[in-house]
Amino acid sequence: MRRRTWVVPHLFLFFCGFYGLAEAQQSVPTPKAPERIIIDTDIGDAIDDAFAIALALRSPELDILGISTDYGDTEGRAKILDRMLGEAGRQNIPVAVGIATAPFPTDDPYASQYFLDQRRYGEGGHFSRTSHPRAVEFILDQIRRFPGEITLITIAPLPNIGALIDRSPETFRKVKRVVVMGGWIEPIKPDYGNAPAVKPLPEWNIKLDISASQKLFLSGVPLYVMPLDSTDHLQLDEVKRTVLFAHGTPLTDALTLLYHQWNAAGGVTPVLYDAMTVAYILNPRLCPVQPMHIRADDKGFTRVEGGTPNAQVCLHSGADAFLRFYMQRLLAP
């Protein structure tokens, strides 16, 4: 009798444990494959491109198929990327050279100096590659290889994107989605809303190639837009910079060097506009989107119009949540 009272409860526990384990195993989610991305960047101007790329490099959820350079001296930008990726131990990532364009517009006297200062970072020959593929051909080849699977992140003016659409619109429509940093939709209230609102103006990435911007908004591909509305307040203050730059990894050391090259032109507090595109892919709650119909007009304004939505647009984001996410990701062991 004693044996039976011992066996029955233990058999009961055994089967409960067995079925509980089976149920637990069934409830464990299957790990998602990393999302395939290509980043199109004008690294070497405002420093936020480097911070966006650093976030992507620290994110195992992303499979970076390549990084392409866009606008201006695209060869010089590729050299900056060569060194940054080399120092971070990511030389396996292809760097593609985009379409070179005319010099910077004269209405922004700092842009050229920013690039000249940061270009020195890439001119030392550190990790320089002997050759680079052409961006348009490279991106189209990757889309054909992985149809419906690639997220294209554009954190630059859009000459490459316009050329992709011109070269093969049917191939371009096979991207999974395009995540864009660009545009300005609504008035922005600076100084925590205490100063008068600033009305929208043509935003840099849109106005430097208006024709390409118009083609993108008319392309019919799924668009996710992070305009100035949701990125203009993402300031990496001195305390956070000090912590980040003291971290001492090869990647944060590269960011430190690039930051001080950029800072020589007079910049102080970087605004991480471009990094929100990568952060959104990793955690969409950081920048909630809503459907809109966006048109880039002939002056580079991004207008909201009636009609079928052609983009998912984020107008509001929390700087604290974004910066906490960013810092945790780059400082993680």
C-alpha cells in the first residue's frame, strides 16, 4: 500500500511534467531569421549616419547585405566606411559606391566642411579596399537574389534610389520595404513647446534630389518614413557621449574619432536623425507610424494629401525611450 501511494503521485507528477514540458516546448517561439537590409548613406556629412550604421552593426537581428554610398563624393564616403567597418571587425560587409553628384548647395556652408573633416578619417589607408561594386547594380542584384526579403534603409539624398527605379522599376518593386529618413510634415515646436512653432521647410534628403524623391513616393513600394517631426529632438547629450566614447570597443572608438573629426567644423551635440530608421526596424514601438498619402512637390516640400496612403509615417517619438534603447544596444557586452 505504501508503494502504491508512492508510485501514483510520482507517476502523476511525471506525466504532468512530461506534458508540461511538451507544452512549453511547443510555446517556445521559433527564432526569426535576421532581417536582410541594405543601407544607403551619405556618411561623412552630419555624424548621425555613423551612429545609425553603428546601431545596425550591434544588432544581430539584422543581416547587413551591404552599405552603399550616396550623393557627392561617393568614393570618399566609401573610404570612410571601409575604415569604420574594418576597425569594427566587419570587413565582410560589402561597400558599394553610389552615383557621384555635384558639390553641396551653397545655402549650407557647413556641409562641405563636415565632409572634408571626416574624409581625413578614410584617407589614411586603414582597411582601404582595392575596389568597390557600383551601388545601383549591387542593390538590384541583391533584390533579384532575395525578392520580397530586403529592407532598404535610405539615410541620404536619393540619387541612387532614383537610378534604381529608372533602371528597373519591376525589380525595385520587389523590395520588402523602404525605410526613409526624410521630409518634414508638421510645424515643430522647439524648446519643449515654449518657442514659436517652426513651419516645415524642404528637408535635406528630399530637396537634394527632388526628382528621385518624387519617384520614390510614386513607386508603389511599402514606405516607412521617419521625418524631422519624429527625429529632430534625438540629441545625444554630453553625458551620454562621454559614457559611449569611454566604452572602449573598436566600434565606439571609431565613433569617437569620427565625432571629433565632425566636431572640428563647429558641431557639438549630434542629433541622431538617421539612427531612428534602424531603431524602428528593431523596435517599431519607438516610432509609431500612421498611414498617409505623401507627395514631394517641385520645391522639395513633403505634402500630405488626400488619396490612398502611400507611406506609413512616424510623426512623434520619445527621445528618452529611443536614447535608452540606443545606449543599451551599443554598451551591451
